[in-house]
Amino acid sequence: MKTARGRAAFTLIELLVVIGIIAILLALLVPSLSGMRDKANRLKCMSNVRQLALAAIHYAGDHSGALPYPNWNNAIGTQPGCPPGWAFDAHNKLTATNTDGALWPYLKDHRIYHCPNDRSPFTPTASANLKFTSYVMNGAVGGFSTTIITSLAPYYALNYSMFKPGDALFWEGSTSSMASSGDLSSHPSEGMTYRHNSGATYGCMDGHAEWISSNDYAKVIGYSGRNAFWCNPKTDNGH
């Protein structure tokens, strides 16, 4: 009986072997689980920019085809006749939230404005646009020009019909540019934040979303002609 009870217990070596096997299994599983989480977050981010693009399309349908004011240059945004921008209302920027923005009635969910991988500090200060969103609107919506945007009153944005279906409308903005600038629309040359496997997501004029690698984006912004990002309809080369 003593021998049977003794054989039923784990020896120290057997216990160490079991612990070693568990450690190996965890080492194999953790990267896989991490990869699954990253993939899920990338899909969620793509869903966000797709919903932002669709909201902008709906807005255009309700405003004679004009896209939302792109939050380009807060000096314009604070003019009495300027409507709220897509992300916030510049008239009360210090206290504004997404609920002040032009797209809020079509979205009504703060989570859509932020990539799940975005860990930026959303400090409510005068220059910290990161509190509003992880994304920027393509400045092509305003012709990349303060003069053009002002001339488009009362809507302050170009007409949706002037763009191609695959033109980029939103993308994951450069955090450094967003934190230092006073607006939430950009030139393509202002860059992206690559939160998803060395790439970023963007939403298009027809409401679909795509992923682009940092290498491909570098080629896009260096291109001298028109493409999905350099898509200003007011110029021949889109710049």
C-alpha cells in the first residue's frame, strides 16, 4: 500500500517536465493569440474608416452633394458662417467633442473615431487633436487650399461627384502632425501612423476600406501625378 501511494505522486522531475511542456505550449500560443488580436484590431480599424466614409457620403446626400467641411485651418472653422467640421466644431474647440462634429448624427459612437490600437494621450488642450480621433480627412476635399475652401461657402467643401470611387477620403493620420497642427485634414505628404503590421487603413469615396503598407504609401506620396491620395479635382495632377 505504501508503494502504491508513493508511485501515484509526482516526482520533482516529473513536475518540472510538466511545467516545461506548459511553458513551451504557452510560448507557441502567445504569438498566435497576439496575431489574432492584431488582425481583429486591423479589421475593426478598417470598419471605422469605412463607416466614416459612408457617413460623409450620407452627409453629402443631405447637403446638395457637398462633403463635410474637413476641419482644415481653424481660422476658417471659426468664421460665423462655417459649418461644423467632420470631427469637431472649431467654434468651441476647447470644449468640443465628436458630438459637435458634422458626422456625429450619422455615427453616434465615439469608438468609431479611434483605432483600437491607438494609445495616444487624448489630452483636452487647444492643440491636442488626438482627443478627437485617430483619423484625418483628405485635404483634397477642400482642394488643399484655404482660398478654395473659403470660396465654397456655405458648405466649405467640394462636391462628392467631383471625386473617383477609389479616392481616399480618410486615413490613419500621422500622430506627430495631428498633435502639432490645428486641424484634422492633411496633405498625403503629412504621413500616416502605421499601427497594423507596418501599414495603415484608409477609407474611400465609395465607402470601402483598404490597407496600405508603409512602403507603398511612400511611393504614393512621392508620385507627381494623380492617384488615390493626391486626388484634388481642382488640378490636373491631383496635388
